[in-house]
Amino acid sequence: MRTCIQTSMFQNGFPKALAAELRQRIPENARFAFVASEFEVFHEKTDRYFRHFLDMFAACGISFADACVVDGRMTPQAAQEAVKTADVVWLSGGDTPVQYAYFEKYGLIDVLRAHPGVIIGMSAGAINMAETAICTLACGHDVQRIYPALGLSPYTVEPHLNPEKISEELLQLSMERTIYGICDEAAILCDGAASYFFGHVIRISGGAWELVSCAETER
């Protein structure tokens, strides 16, 4: 059964409860594919984040038998194979619509939709995992964009939410669809059978908001 995890950002490694879920769901000697947001430039930055997140996994007791970066240094066929054969796929942060355009260009959309393993999206990756991607001005996008996305998760999300400042933009958008605000250090996990919330998550719907999950204090 596929596990989908949508996250915002972790400044100090995975929180304890989420780390425990990762250890339970990621098999030993797993293969890891880190899918970039910008495929064809900024390779040094991509590699730096790749190493950073591998270190985060290692810090909570998870090591991989094989790990690779998926970007423009691969052919589309090699990128598809790397994602298809990975046990854990990480969809990185960055420019959300640009990332989705690269998914299309490199033939990764159907591969991701069919993937049976663990898929983790951070920031832009988390937005693109939803059925509908919402790119808001409040989240730092240059223009507001709404488009059909991967459909891996039932949750439309707003990463990096400031719980003390829910924007009017989000409240207006929530009149049409429910949005889950994921604060930094938080995550939503969905495995098809159930959903779990870690850290500070806020549901925004019908022009109002409510707290779904509180921030963790233990790591």
C-alpha cells in the first residue's frame, strides 16, 4: 500500500513521531530517488539538498542501499526507471509549476501515479501531490495558479503556513475547496486506509479555519 507524506520544512530533522512512522514504513536496504524541482539548472543546489535529506534519514536510523538524484542529468527513460524502482521517492521543494512541468517533460506523471511505495513531497512537492495544486501569493508564488496535479493525496495543501496569520487569499480560496495549511515542522501522512497529522496542521474551509493537529514538542 502506498504511503504519501506531504511536508513543509524541517529545520532540525524529522520530529520523533514522524521518524517512527518512517522507520516502520521504509524497508531495510531501500532505494531512494530524490526528484528535483528544477531539472536542468542549479545542479549544485539540488545535490546539496539531496545530501542534506539523506543525512536527516540517517539521523533517525534510516539508511539506503542506493540513492540517486533524478533531474536533467538523466534521460527521461533513466529518470522514469529510477523513480519506478525506488522504494522511497522524495519530491523536492522549489518552483511548484516548474516542477510539475518537468514531471510532464520527463514522463514521470504516470510513473508517480502508479508508484506503490513511499512518496514524500516537501513544499512544492507537497503541493503537486494533491489532486489540485494551489500556488498562492501567500506561499511566495509570483502569481496565483490552480491546476490539476498528481492526485496522489486527497489533501490540497499550503506549506509554510504561519498559524498566526491566515491570509485573506487562503480564506477566499477555501470557499471553493478545503485547504490544509502545513506549518514548518509538520506533515500529513495518508496511506489509503487512514490519515495522520504531525505537528501544526490547520484546516481552512468555507472561509474559516480550525486547528487539526498541534505542534510536537519532543524529537
